Amino acid sequence: MLRWLPEDVSTFGPDIDSLFYLIYYITAATFILVTVLMVWFVIAYRQREGRRATYTHGNTTLEIIWTIVPAAILIVLSFMSVSTWAKVKRHAPASDFEIQVNAKQFNWEVIYPGPDGKLGTGDDVKFDNDIHAPVNKVVRIQLTASDVIHSFFLPNLRLKQDAVPGRNILVWFEATKPGKYELPCAELCGFGHSGMKGWLHVHTAEEYAKWAAESLAPKPQ
Amino acid sequence: MSDTVAAGAAHAAHAHHEELGFWRTYVFSTDHKMIGRQFLFLGLFMLIIGGLLAMMMRWQLAWPETAVPGTSWVPEPYMYEGIVPPNTYNALFTMHATIMIFFVVMPIMVGCFGNFLIPLMIGTRDMAFPKLNMLSFWVGAVSGVVMLASFFVAGGPAASGWTGYATLSAKAAYTGVDWGQNLWIISLFILAISSLMGSINYITTIVNMRAPGMSYFRMPLTVWSLFITAILLLLALPVLSAALAMLLFDRTLGTSFFLPEGGGQPLLWQHMFWFFGHPEVYVLVLPAMGVTSDHLSTFCRKPIFGYHAMAFSMIAIAFLSWIVWGHHMFISGMNPLLGTAFMMTTMVIAVPSAIKVFNWLGTLWGGSIRLTAPMLFALGFVSNFLIGGLSGIFMASTPVDIFIHDTYFIVAHFHYVVAGIIFALFAAVYYWFPKMFGRTMNEGLGKIHFVLTYIFFNLTFFPMHFLGVGGHMRRIYNPMQYEFIQPMQDWNVFITVTALTLGLSQITFLVNFFASLFRWNAKWFRLLVQIVVSAISGYALQMFVGLALFLLVGASLPFAAALIAGVALAAIVFWYLYRNMGELGETAPRNPWQANTLEWIAASPPPHGNFEVQPVVYRGPYEYSSPEVKEDWLPQNKPLGAAAAARAH
């Protein structure tokens, strides 16, 4: 089933995927175990002439076992999830590459700081739906929305974050491979929701420098 | 003892004096059984509408922007000669979910079976507040009318998802839907009042009106589940009502509870909605768990395994359901530290669910299993709940949820849980139909219905996991707009084909239900039923074989093989039904399943007042195959030993 996972090109993706696989194996084993038992019981204990059902109201030892075992597995799973979650969502690494993405019906507005290196100043450079970033560099994005809730989804980078009007939410990623990755909106945002998408272009350092020189340089007045 | 008997007889005699006219009997009835039936018909009617909406959605997903057959009459701008435009698509999934949750599962599992079963199973004459009960149904019906009316107002019905996230839902300009969304809010507000009245009634009845000897821990698990459900509803609905009122004020009066430009918070809506919404999920699933426990015990001829564990796990689920709502909001922008906390509580709530599944397995072990139609559906519920429960662990883990949130993985998960309830619902209809209407549903047709529903339910919803793993977002109108989804489009076609077959298979149920209810046994009608059901079975097998071969071989060759298989099965089913389909709607005996609970000692259907004699309870509800008696069942009210001796005096 997990072969359908899109290729991962982020630094934290392998952590997420390994949890995904771990849960997949645990649940698949549980599913097979319970289903086999169920089918076996239904066949083995089907109605037969002259046989009476076993008269029992339960078994305390079994109850304790099947309470404690799943509880232990689930608690271990949640502790294993804590650090990856903190890495992705709580502790964004520092970086000198910080841009803003503002979501609005039905576009991703991508804002780069201008020559002054600061966002929110008059020389900011705006693009629609295309993010350009260098490979192997921490990219920090201030995520905002101007009308309704949107969701910034990069399947290949295992990254998703809602953009909420009235808030500025910091997301980050570090791409490990140059390429062009689709950026759909994952939260229903109105009649144009389907088809609201952009692209993340991950460049090598040289290519990115070239793009930045062409596109981010101040335009002659 | 004899006093109670005499009192009961006096009640019964008294009941015979009341001659109620048509209106008081069938329309404005205060009889809990009639109100239960009314909820059942409301729910079945809405089930058909909700199902058809889903079919239209599936059509668009498989074959985007082609005309949906049979819909060219829908005027523009809602549809363009049968082609679904984006906003209508958004309205389709919004209304599909709203109708299925609030107007199908709640009216049938809580409204119908809650009403019908609680007084009968605890051994009393009626609900504590019969008039409030009547009001509850009619207020619910008004709510349904308002919801359906929203299809006909300018702008169309609500299109912001059943979760109605602000700010999308808070301003007409964002969706282009004005009164449709307002009516959606008003309808749910009215429905909350209806459910509130019902839950007060259920709680009061269960606390105060149990038959002599019916202690809490002698109640059937169905009653336990409905009791807990009623408490959840009582506490959760006011929160929904408050949120809905605030949303309506934002839309119509210019307030800004959820709008940031006026200082409001969009996330406040999500917190309030899911604070209601997560207990609501258990409102839907707990009654299904309750009736499933009863069905498994009855048809295994064996006491339920771990009765106390079953009751306490439901109580645990009810408590925990109040502290897990944040798992719907992991990526909403809520403080990530809260996400960690909610992940912990969510992992914990999986434990009582696991306990229930293991106890159901324990009940099967050593049983003497009768695979009747209701038993098959009960097993189907357990199997689907298992998958839905396990897939929930994926999204409980916050890092994994980052990827699968808002994808088809979620859609697969909640259909296995919530749409899986339909199996418990069908089981309950087949099981209690004899008691509700005094007639039995046809077993053969019921089994065919089960096989078709089980196979095509799984073929429809299981592949949605694959789509979700591939990153396929939910609520998108046209998957072909995304390059990374295009390679998976074959699965969308597959799912649509199986979903249409799943929908078609439900004709088997409707025919069985209504023909049994009205005893349609004319020769031509029986022949028609046999032809239709065998044709559906043949068509379904042809689809199944065709799709399987297509996946395995991928050539055009399979078509002939599939066709042959389909025709062969159709012929077999026809032959079987022609020979073995008994009279439809046979008169039901009092206790057709030889079950222990109190509803089966009343007449089928029970008269106004239910019992000829006030039942007295001597034991728990699951004393099957007890060594104390020769038969393999022992009704709750049957005196034995000392009690029997006392009664003889």
C-alpha cells in the first residue's frame, strides 16, 4: 500500500515515513491476526447439531492482557511521534532564507524580500504560484491567508500546514533534491479550491543564484 | 408479585379503551414505537437522497466534467446539462455528509432504535415524556424539511463542507452561497433542539423506569450504549448550537466571532465544532457497538464476552471523547504543543475500542454460530470497525497526520467507521423488523444483500487508502488538475464503478423492506423481485470479475469471462430465489430469534403499553446456553428455582 507514497525529498520526510511504515506493519499484523481469528471462529464454531455453545462470561486475565498490550504499543507509538513532530512543527531551524506565502482565493502569493533583505517592505518581490528555492538549504516560510483558510501542501516534502486568516504561521523545509514539486491547496477554500495549486522549484545553488539575480534584482524604474 | 401482575393487567385493559384515530396513531403519535418507526422512515428516505448525492460525486471524480446520467433536468447554474460545476460539487459533498450524519445515522440509530428499544428492553410501557417524544420527532422533521429546502434557494445549498469551517462559511461572498448556508445553520440548530429533547427523554426513562429487577448491570448493551449516547448528546449539542448561532450572527448581523477583520478567530469555530464533533462521532458509533454486542451474543447462543468490560469501555470512550477533539486540528495552526497532548489522549481512546473488538472475538469463540442476515451484518460491522479503528492510528500520530491530513486516507478512515455503521444499522433493521412490524424480512434476500454490500463496500472504500497514501486531497472537484494525482486516476474510476454497484445493491434491501412490510406477494411481483435481485447479483459479479481481471491481466479479454461469470451467477441466484423465496412478510412470532431480552416477550408488534404483564427481571440479558435450563436461551424475566417457587405461591 505504501508504494503509492510520493517520492520524499525533504530532510524530515524519512522520519515521517519510517513512522508511517511502523504503524503500517503494526496495524497490518493486528488486522491479519483479528481477521484470521474471526474467520476461523465463525467456521469452527458454526452451528452444529448436538453441540452447545460454551457457557462463559469472560476471562479477567484475557481482559487485562488485551487492555495492557494495545495500551503499551500505543503509548510507545505516541512517544516515538513526539520528537519528529517537534522537529517539523515546533523547532524551525534558523536560516537566512525566509519568504512569505500568502494564500488567497485561489492563488499562492509568493513574496520574496527585496534588496533590503526584509519582508513587508516596499521593495518586496511578488510572484503567483511559483516558489523558487535552493537545494540543501533551510527555507523558512511565513504562511498567511487573506480571505479563507487554505492549506499549504507539499506532498514530496511531507509538509502540510493550514494558512489561517489573521495569523502568521512559520513553516520550514529543507529540500534534498532539485526538481519541480506540486503545491496544491489541501483545505476546502471555495469553488476554485480544486485547481488552486502552485509549484516549488528546487534549484542547485548556482541555478538558484542565477534565478535570483534575474528575478529578484530591483527593476529599473 | 401478584400486585404487579394485576397492575399490569389493569394497564393493558385500560389501554384497550383508548381508541385513537388515524392522526393520533400514525402522525402525531405519542407511542414510542410509532415515533421510532417515523424516525426509521425519515432516515431511510434521507439515506436514498444522501446516497444519490454520493453517486453524482463519484461520477465527477471518475469522469470529470462529463454529464451524469439522468440529471440533465437540473437547471443552470447548478448543473450544465448534467455536468457538475465546481460549486455544485462542493455542495454535493457538504450535503452528502450532513445528510448521512444528521439525517440518516442519528435518526435511525438514535431516533428510531433508541425510541423503539429503550422502553421495550428495560420493560416499561413508554418513554417518560411521550409528548416531548412526539415533539422531538416533529421538530426533527421540520429540521429535515429546512435542510431539503436549502437545495431550492438561489445560490444552492451549503458548500463549505459538513464541518463548515469559518471563514469560508462565515461570509456569503467566499462561497457564493447565501441562504443555502443560512438554512444549513438553521436546520442543524433545530435538529439540535430535537436531539436534546430526545436525549433528556432517554436519560430520564432509563434512570427511572426500569422494570423491577432491571439493575443497571442487567441492562442489554444496546440500552447502555443509547444511555451513554444520550448523555453525550445532552452535553455536546449546546456547544454546537452556540457555534451555529455565532456563525449565523457573523453571516447576517455583522458580528465577527470567526472573522479576523473584526477581531475574531477562525480557529474558534474549529475548536467549538470539534468539541461537539468528536463526541458526535461516538454518538454515531456507540449505538452501533451496542446493537452489535446484542446480535453477536444472540446468534452465538453465548453470553457476551466480558459484559462489564463492554459497558465500562463504552463509559471510558464517552469520557475520553471530550479530550480528543484537537486531533482534527493538528495542522490547523493550533499550538503544536497542544497537538502533542491531543495525540496522547487520542492514542489512549483507541484502547477501549480495541477492548470491544477483542471481546466480540471472545464472544465468537466457542459459540454455536447462526449466520442469519442480521448476524452477517453484525460481523460485517466488526470487520469494518476493525479497519476503521486501525487506520485511525495513522492519523493519531501527529507526524504521519501531517502528510495524510485532508487526503483520501481520512475519507477512507471515516467511511470505515461512520459508513460502516450502516452494517450495524442493517443488522438492527433485519433483527428488529419482526418486532416493529409483526412481519419478518426475507432471509435469502437479506443474505444476498449482505454479500453484495460487504464486497462492494470494501472495494469502494479500501482503495481510498491508496489514494490517500498517494497524497490525493479530499474535496477536490477534478483530480486530473494535478500532475501527481493523474497516475492514480484508474483508482478513481475503479472506486466509482464499485460505488455505483454498491448503490445499486441497496435495491435488494429496499425491495425486501417494503415487500415484507406490505406483504406484496402477487405472483408477478415476486417474479419481478427475483429477476431484479438476480440481475443485480449477476451484474455485481461481472463487475467484480471484470475489475479483478483488469487489475491482474489488464487486457480486454476479461470482458467475456466476466460476462459469463455474471450471467451464471444471475441464473443461480434466480433459480435459488425461484425455488426458495418464501412468502414475503410472513407473520412474525413473538421471539423469532429466541433471544433473552425483554422486547421479545411482548407481542409482535407490541400494542400501546407494550406488555400484557409488567415483566420482572431475574438475570442479565445474555444467559444463552446456560446450564440451568435445557433450552439454549433463558429470558431475563423467566423465574427459576427459588424465584419460580416464590411465584408459584
